[in-house]
Amino acid sequence: MSVSCHLAVDLGAESGRIMLARIDARRIALREVHRFDNRPVERQGVLRWDFARLLDEIKTGLARAVRQEENIASLGVDTWGVDYGLLDRDGRLLEAPVHYRDGRTRNILDAAYRIMDPRALYNATGIQLMPINTLFQLFACRTQTPEMLARADKLLFMPDLIVYCLTGVMQAEATIASTSQMMDMRTRAWSEPVLEAFGIPRRLLPDIVPPGRIAGKIKPDLAAALGCAPFDVVAVGGHDTASAVAGVPARDDARWAFLSSGTWSLIGQELPEPIIDDSSYGAQLANEGGLNRTIRLLKNIAGLWLVQQCRQIWANQGESYSYAQLTEMAATSDAPATIDVDHPSFAEPGAMPEKIVRQLQAKGVPAINDKGRIVRVVLESLAQRYAETLSSIETVTGRQADVLHIVGGGIKNTLLNRLTAAATGKRVLAGPAEATVLGNVLAQAMALGRLDSMDSGRALVAESFPPESFG
């Protein structure tokens, strides 16, 4: 196998980057080409993504990549889930995409359940019922700003929207579509009963395509501006968690679970088929699509969002700390109690330290203001939540995991890794931090025939980025 070069556009809820990967028969090498902040903006009371700036940053990264590497074979795009852009009949974006943390879906579930019983909705889609899901965002749009849906001709999820801007191709990649609560995970097709019940026009939704398929080539005018020949754009696992799980360095014969650790924590197991029954509904587990028609049976947990928000609030108050400093402070502190990290009050930005203290006070804990203790409370609470959730997943699947693979940027918090190993009683293998990028480029390499299977790709990841063991 000769060397092949691939670009990964990886957008998270806090930052984005363009990564260059070189793959040969023995290893994968990664290089960061461009990194940029991804901060929401508030416009006329609505929290939105600054999509125009994101697209400019992506093009800046592509230009830098082309200057550094002449022979780029392909590019893939992954982002967070559920959010989308609406395009008119001429293919123009109607407005900057709304952020999933915008308040428009506050209390939306009560209204939604008057239209469709929650058990019936779960049975139709197999997805954890969360107000941020695309279905509920569209329902809010239909009820609050119906003129926007009337003007829209197509809906594109965030990675598909970027692919469209680069290639002109409209599609709905399966893993990102699976986060929407509009897809029947048994048939892997749009759920017509759900769309009809909520008044979502079917014409909005493009055809669903599986990950690992070439979408097209970058537009000729973009290639000319970059100074390169048009190269392939691959529909990778567009949902960043799908790509992260594809990049887990697991052996094919091992009994393992995964935890994608970052702004959100997503913990689960990889399965051949969905589980949509009373047990999965009771545990509110999501059946999301993975590469090679796999299912990621998982639960969304708040994650390090709470720490990120505390850090931002303290910085706004004139006390700036790095994440490493906050973790060091937490390591020498104790947690007087744990909190429910998924409490609705934590979902929206702002006043996070005060919210945490109020929840502790509700448990009879005197008010605390020590920053190390507050962060320790969050980390202890996350580890406890991971243990409880993993236990429920094992019960639903009947599969006990021997190993918990933690991947993503959250692995840099070694204190949380240790706490997770202790709470779960599992052997924890942490790494790689760049699992999402690795899963992205593995899908590209398989689409272009550079790799023959996911197992061989994961073996290459394990060889190139050995994980660290805890517990």
C-alpha cells in the first residue's frame, strides 16, 4: 500500500480544524493544518452558528493544506449532530443555522407529545427523546416561524451543508440523519408517519446515502482558487460520534464499549442491528447509525460542557484558567456530593457555577465557591453517570463489556479517566484523542479502496496511536 493523503474537516461545538492524514500499510500520521474557534452568535434574540465564518475558515484551511501537500486524494466532513440549514429553490441558505441550545425548543416536548405519544415516537425512530433533536427543532420552527419552512426547499444537516457548499451535491448522509428523530432505524429510511404527524414536508429531506460513498468532487471554481485539481469529497460518518466510534482502536474479538468524551459524552456499544423495545425505551437509549450499517446503541450525557461553561464564566469574571489547571485544582479537592449532570437547567449557557451550587444546596450541601471543588463535583458526577448508564446498556444488550474505550478530546482529563475506571469497574483504554478525525479518514480510505475493512483500519489506529490504560 502506497501513501495516500486525506483531509478531514472536523467541527465540534467549541472549535473546528482541518487535519491532514497520511496513510500507508503500517501507520497513520496526522497533522493539524488549521484550527479555529466555533462560537455561536446571538442575532435578534436567536442563538445561531456563524456559518459564513465557518465556511471561510474551512476554505482557509483547505488553501493551507493544498500548499503543504500536492497529492490530496479526498476530503471528508464531520460535525456535531441534529442542527441543519434550510435552502431555497435556488440552493441559497435562507438563514444562519440555529444552534441546538437556542431557547426555541424549551418545553417543546410537552407540545410534541400531544401530537404523538412518546412511546410511539420512540418506536418509530429508536432515538433518545431530546428537545434538541432535529424533529423538535423543525416542529418549533413550524409553530413559531412557519414562513421559514414555507420558503425552504431543502434541509441539509451541518456536514451535508458543508459538503454541498464544496461540491454542489445535496444528500443526507445516514449517520447524521440518524440523529434527527425523523429516520426509522429499522428500515434506515425517513419515517413517513413521523413526518406526517408533525407536518414536516417530505420534499425538504434529501435522499439518504450510506457513509463511505464518494459524494463528488470539489467545485472547479474552488479548485482553481485553491490552485489544485478537483479531488474527491467522501460522505464519511458525518456525525462526529459515528466517526469517533469508527476510530476506536478495538480488536474485532474483544467485548468493548465506547465513550466519546468531549462537550457531550456519548457512551454505548456497537451492534449489528437496532434494539427498539421496552427496555431500550425505558433507558432512553438512542439507536444511531454507524459505518458498515452498524448501530451505535448509546446515551447522550451532558459531558464536559459543564466544565467549559464554568471556565468561560470565570474568565468573564477576570479569572482565566486552562483546562489543565482546573483539573489540577480538582485533583486536590473533594466532592461533597454529586449532581444530575443532565438536569435541564444545565442545558442552556450561562451561570453554570451558580447552577451547580444550587443543585448541591438542594441536597443539603452548604454553598461552596472553591473552583477546584466545583470542577471535582462535575467530574465525580460524570463518572457516576457513566457507570450507571453503561450498566443499563449492558442489561439491554445482554453484552457485558470487558473494556471501555474512551476517545475524543476528553481523554486529556486523566482525572476523569481514573474516576471513570473506578466507577465502572472496567479496564479503561483512553485514546486516541483524534478518534473522530481518524474515523473520518478511515471512511475515506475505504471508499477509495485504500483499506479493505474497518477491522484493518482500527488495527492501524491501534498501531499508530496506542491507548493509555487505567484501572
